[in-house]
Amino acid sequence: MARLLQDPPKLHPSEWYTANNMQRARTESQKSRSECMTAESWRLVEEIEKTTQKTQSDVNKKLEQRREEIKFWKQELDNKLEQIVHETETLLTFKNRLERALEGCKEPLVITQKCLLYRQRRVGIDLVHDEVEQELVKEAEVLQRIIALLGRTLEQTNEQIRRNRSAKYNLDMDLKDKFTALTIDDYCASLTNDTPYIIYADNAMKLEGNFVSPEDWLDFSNINVEKADKQRNNSLALKALIDGILSQTANDMRKQCEMVNTAFRNRVKEVKDAKHKLETLLAMVMDETASQEKNIAALKKAIADKEGPVKVAQTRLEARNHRPNVELCYDTVHSSLMSEVQEITKNIQRQDALAQAQTELKGLSRRQLSLEEDIKVKENTLYIDDVLCMQMRESVCINNY
């Protein structure tokens, strides 16, 4: 028990000094290292602060540049959108002009076809393939070609309007994306380190597969602008083409319409002249018929007037044939009576002029009927050409669309 309570061994004073010195040395070394670390930390903090500020400043500058770039392209897209919208609206008016021009060709074509149909009602010698019919056929062909041309041009215009709208749609979608992107970047530019509600976003560093390169981004808008320019230029060229077509077709229609009208006027004048000549001939025939009828009456009267003298001469001869015996002499009286009877009989027999006159009268009657029929033919032709056709053609109106 006494051993268990024995005092611990005591150290030498030198060991005590040594221990104190070592403790102080370790403490001073630790303090020195800590001070170095503190200094390094402040240096690092200052360096990080400067780097962070510089990086954030660079990001702000790049963000501002990006915003300006988006604004530039947004303005470009806005300009192209305004141009293509204006061009499409203008092209729609040209489309309307084409539609009205196409509609305006239908009535003249119907009138031309009716004229051709009416003129089939001409009869006899007047059913001729004359200049009027030739010009009417040509007019129908011109109108049909114009209708086909206007129809093709209208289809081309509709297709160009569709392409313009497609380009507008692309510009609208691009502008919508640009507006959204600019709104986001404007929001990002407004953020500062003291802005409330800024958060940590752990997933923000992930690059999704739908990211595009700056070159692709630039090409996308550039392609939309180029497409819009191309369609706008196509529209300008098409409008010039439409103007030329509408002007030329109107001139062609007017020219051919005037050719037909001139042919009608000439033909009507020609038929009227022919009718007038026929009427003059008819009057001559009727006068000649009246004269021939008088001639026949005179011939008949002349024949009737010879009946008395021939009867007297024949009665005298008959009576003198009954003279007795030697008195039955062929004297100068009997010879004269014989001559008289022969002469009168011969003259009566020579009245074949009556038959010829009657034949001529029949010929005149046939000629009168023929002339009257021909005049009716001319009247029918004049009614068709001058009344039905020419009056109907007065309603033809060829406008500049």
C-alpha cells in the first residue's frame, strides 16, 4: 500500500526549459503559418473578386453586344416583313385586276360566238365565208388565247402570293423568337448581384442538344431575309409582267374588235348596195313586165283586127268561085283577092312574136320572183348583221384593268 502511493519521478530543470522552448517554437511556427495562410486568403479573395468582377463585366458587355445584335436582326426582319406584307397586298390588287380582266373577256367571247351562230341563219348565196366571219373566228381565237393566258398568269400570281406568305410566316416566327430572346436577354442584363430572388440553378450548366452555333443562328435569319428579298423581287417582276399582259391583251382585244366592226360595217354597206341594185333591177323588170304586157295586148289586138279583112277577102273569093261558065275568070280581082288572103294569112301566121312575147313575160315573171327572193335574202342578212350582231356588239366594253 505504501508503494502504490509513491510520488512520480521528477524531471530535470533542463527538461522543463527544453519543453517550454519547444512549445513556444511550435506555437510561433503555427502562428506564422496561420498568418501566411490568412494573407494568402486575402490575396486570393481579392484576386477572385477582381476576376469575378472582370468576368461579370465581360459577360455584361457580351450580353449587351448580343442584345444589340438581336435588335439589329430584329430591325432587319421587321423591315423585310413590312416590305413583304406591302408587296403581298399590292400583288393581291394585281390578282384582283387579273380576275376582273378574265371576267371581262367572257362577255365579248359570248357575243362573238353568238354573232357566229346568228350568221349561220343566213340563207342562199349570202351564206358565205366572208371577211366578217373570218374576223369573228379570229376574234374568238384571240379571246380564247387571252383567257388562257390570263388564267395561267392568275395561277402564277396565286403561287407567288403563297410564297410571299410563306416568307412572311418565316419572318414572323423568326421575329417572335427574336422578341422572346431579346426579352430574356433584357431581363438578364437587368440582373445584378443585389437583385432579389436570384437563385442557384444546378442544371443551368447542362448544354441541351438543341443548341445551335452562332454561325447557324446568323445563317438562319440571313436565309429568311434572303428568301423574303427573293420573293419580293419575284413579285416586282411578276407585277411588271401583269401590267404588260393586261395592257397588251386590252390592245389586242380592241384592235380585233375594231377589225370585226369595220368588217361588219363594210359588209352591211356592201349588202345594202347589192340590195339597192337588186331593187333597181326589180323596178326595171316590173316596168318591163308592164311594157311586155302592153305589147302582148297590142299583138293580140292586131291579130284580132285582121279577122275582118281576111273574112271579107275569103268571102269574096268564095262568092266569085260561083261565077258561071266563062265568067269564072282568073282576073286581076281574083288574083288580088288571092294575094290579099295569102298576105293576111301569112301576116297572121307570122305573129309568133306573141308567143315569144309571152315567153319573155314568163321569163320576166321568173326574174321578178328571183329578184324578190334575193332581196329577201339580203334583208335577212341585213337583219342578222346590222340589227342582231352590230347592235349587240355595241355593248362590248373593253377596259384597262
